[in-house]
Amino acid sequence: MKGWMGKLRVLTLLGSIALVLSGCGRENLTALIPKGYGAEKSLDLIILSTVVMLFVLLIVMILYVTVLVRFRKKKGKEDFIPKQVEGNKTLETIWTVIPIILLIIIAVPTTIATFDLADTEGSKKALNVDVTGNQYWWHFNYNGQEIQTSQDLYIPTGEKVYLNMKSSDVIHSFWVPAISGKMDVNPENENTMYIEAYEEGVYWGKCAELCGPSHSLMDFKVIAVSPEEFEQWVSDMQSVDPKAVAEGETAQQGQELFQEKNCMGCHAIGSSPIQVGPNLTNFGDRTQVAGIKEHTKDNIVQWIMDPESIKPGNKMTGNYPTVSKEEANKIADYLLQLQPSEITSESAGN
């Protein structure tokens, strides 16, 4: 009895912990609180699949308990064998047809949603963004806008934004749970999907395909702002002068070091299409360093001096001259001044 009671207590404890943890998370990083068309369709399919699976579980458990009770071994009837149903065409037909019907119930809406979300007929009249997945960051090129940026994807609310996605190295997977489903990002071919945010906000994105040691750290943000604010952001980004001199002596020295240390060999400021490293045009407006660390000067300095300690396996490690802490501080002062627009994550109600 003690053994069973102990197991029951453990199961109760684990169940309670699972129930509590199921309530943990972020509203902008869950498919269960959809804020976009793609996520809404995904949630509908999740609910449908869950209902079907619960129905199957209920029927199986009813049959299991019935058989367990009705045909249990009874005293005086130890050798009793229930009537065998092998070869019963009616039963075999039932348990063959029912699974087929259930699969059809799931497959038809899934197929319809798949073709709906893959529809690209409206792409010519909509905003198109070329998305490139890299180990371990994302690059965004706004077609026809002469805007290049990385890590933060700005979009207008209430409009479809078509993403033309490709990888520069291994297979990645683009996923913004709150507003869209997933799409593989391959090095061989270009995949296209569209996203649409119903309301302003900062939605967290993830790479959903194991792509290396820092796969779990390959985060990005989709920042949805009003159409008017988006137009302002576009105008501000297009007006950036990559050669503008930084304000303040320390920041100016950092700008010079940025050139001397050959940072410009991999990073671009402005509309340059260079994609060796993340575009830094609006680096000062971002909310996180390397997509995962709090956007503070100390974390920027740490990243400059030792990126491997933050994102193992990243391609920046060992590919630039040694930088002292004093030099890293000056470069950080310069980078924090790269704030071309007043339209930021705060504008999106973050």
C-alpha cells in the first residue's frame, strides 16, 4: 500500500507542477493567444486536433475500463475465456473506418489552411521583405525600400507582409508563434510566407530548426506598429547617413575604432546589402544584444570582447583584431548612438 501511495503522491506532485508551469510564459511568445492571422489559423487546427485526440482517448479508456472490469479474472472461473471476436467483419470495419474519418476531419482543414497561408497572389501589391537566416541571427531586406536591417523586423499592423526566405548556411526555421506559423529556411531554395499582425506589439521570434550550438539563442523580434508609424520609420531609415559623425569625443573615437578594427568589413550601416554580419543601422534602438541579452552598455562591451561566451559557435569569434576593454567601451558608445528613428519597440506598446 505504501508503494502505491508513494507513487500516487509523486504523480500528484508532478501533475501539479506541470499545471503551474503551463501557465508560465509570455503573451508575445505563444501560439495560444493569437495576435495574427497565421497564428489564429494554427490555433484553430490545434483545438481541432486536441478535440479529436481527446475523443479517441475517451473511447479507448471507456473500452479499456469496460474490458478490465467485465472480463477480469473471477474466483471459480480462472479458466474462463471470453467470446473471441477475431474475424468479426462488423467490428473490423468499425475500427478501420472511424480512424479514417478522424484523419479526414483533421486533414481537410489542415490542407485548406496550408494553401491559404501559402497564397502569394497578393505579394506584388504588398510589402515584401527578403529574410536571410544565418548562424545565429536574421537579416531583413525591404524590397524596393532601400532598407537593410537585422534582428528587428518592423511591419505595419493590419497588412499582409510577404517574407521571401533563404538561408546562407544551414537549414533554419522562421517562427513567430503569436502571429504566424513556421516556415523552413533552406540554403537551396526560397520559401515564401506572409505574416499579418492584428495589433501593435513586439512579438518574439525563434528559429525552430536545430542549426548548431547556439540554435536556442537565435532570437529575433517582429515589431508591429501602426501604418502611419511604419511610414515614418521607413522614411527615417532611408534618411540614414552612414558617414555621419557621432556626437561626443568618446563616441567619435569609437566610430574611428569601428573603422580601424575592420568592423565595417562585416557590418553595414545604412542600405548596404552586406550580410556577413548583422546590419547595425538602428542598433541603438534595439532591445537586446545579440538577440538575447539586455541592451546595456556592459553587455555590448562583453559581446565585442568575447562573443563566444554569449553565443557559442558564432561566426564573429576570432575574425577581428583584439579589442581592449577601453576600446570596446568607446565602440559601444558609438553603437548606442545609432538611433535613426523615434519609432521603436516602445512605439509598439512594449
